[in-house]
Amino acid sequence: MLLLVRWAWFLPFLLSVTCWATSHALAPRIDFGWLKATQTDHGWLVTYVYASAPYRDALHAGDVLISVDHQRLEELGPIGVAHVMQSIANAESAIVYRDNATVKLNFVSLDERVIHLPRQFVWLPQTYRWDTAAPSLILPDASGAIHSLSLTGKWTLLHVWDLLCNNSGLEALNEIATPEPSDLRIIGIEQGNHLPDVRGYMTSRELGFFNLVAEDTESFSKIYDPAISDVLIDPDGRIVFMGSGGDSLRNAYLLYRSQSAGRVTNQ
């Protein structure tokens, strides 16, 4: 009894630490610029929609997205959800939770007044992953050496790029990696081109960050969605950010900085 009394003062502190650890697990988020969402206990909350139309069948900020074309998002891991959301402008319907009610949105007409989002061409089949952990990577670098990486132990920032496309983010990635922060693993993944071409391109542009090459884009798409350019993974191996677009790399890096600083402060 005396022991319980002696340690009673410690219980509120212990409970507060436990609650902090539970409530401060970083929720995965998606940022395509024109569409943003965050995972919550109730589903994927849409936080921003570009030029959302004031119609019932339009997707609105504040909607909790439940399913798209009969694909329930709760059955998918973050990469699968991001793939579905990125191509939502091509969907026929969606079910959302809005104003305390379940609402079906009909996109059959693809009328821009209904769904005012960029049209995407879905050109690859996607194998959806049901787990929340980031898949391991087994890919060669530009010299042909094979790397097998389990993405745990520190923060990981993946940037997927194609040497034939606009690569304005590569200089920023190169700057972040020079020098690379001790608690951040930076990995570029060039997808769709041959090793000698990637090696020559990186040499000509003086790109020094660690880079892998996914020559077989279809196989790579079964692990990561190649249309998602930036993925941030926490030290526990959980995907916490997926995005594409002009600000995606910047937002992923800023999220890492804010969370990394918070961990250092609370240690």
C-alpha cells in the first residue's frame, strides 16, 4: 500500500506520456497540389480541392472519402490510396461521409462543373498494398550494383524521377543531400530508362545524391506508384507523406524537418 502511495504521483505523468506517444503518431497525408488529404480514425479526410464546384456531386474539402468506384480505401495501404486519389478525376463515382451522412457522388458525366480536377491517364496496372509499412527496395544503382534496402531506422525521402521529363527538383534534392542529414536517408529513383543513360545524365548534371534505377517501370509500379514523385517514410518504416507536383518535394522535406526537430526536442 505504501508503495502504491509513493508512486501515485508518477501515474498521471506516465499516462500523459503514453497518450502523447499514441496521439502524436504522424498521420499519413497526400499532397498532389490540386488535391490534399490526411488519414484520420474515420477515413481519409479531404483537406483541399482545387476549384471545388458548389454542387452536391462535387468533391469538397471536409469530405471523408470512403470509396472510389467500389474500391474501399480502408482496404488499402497509403500507396494504394494515393494511387486511387490521383486518378479520381477518371472515376465514375465515390462515396464520402459529409455532414453526418453517407453521400454518393456521381462522376459519370465527368462534367467539370461536377469534378473540376485535372484529368489523368492511368496507364499501368497497380498492385495495391494492404500494409502500412513502406515496401523494401531491391534495385541497382546507375553503375549496376544491386542494393537491398529496408527503409527503417531513420527518416527516408524517396524522389521518383524520369530523365526525359522536367526535373527541376533534382537540384533541390542534390542540395538537401549535400551534406545529407544524419537522421535522413535520401534516395532518388529514376524510372524507365537504361543504366548507362542515367549514369551519363547524373554525371553531366553533377548529381551526387544516392540514386537507384527502376528500368522496368511495370514491375516497379507493383511496389511504388511511379506517378507519385515524393514519399516520406518515418524511422519506424511508416509512409507518412505521398505527393507529386511543384511543391511536393519541398512539403515532404519540411514535414521531415518539423518532425525531426520535434523528436530531438522531446528526447
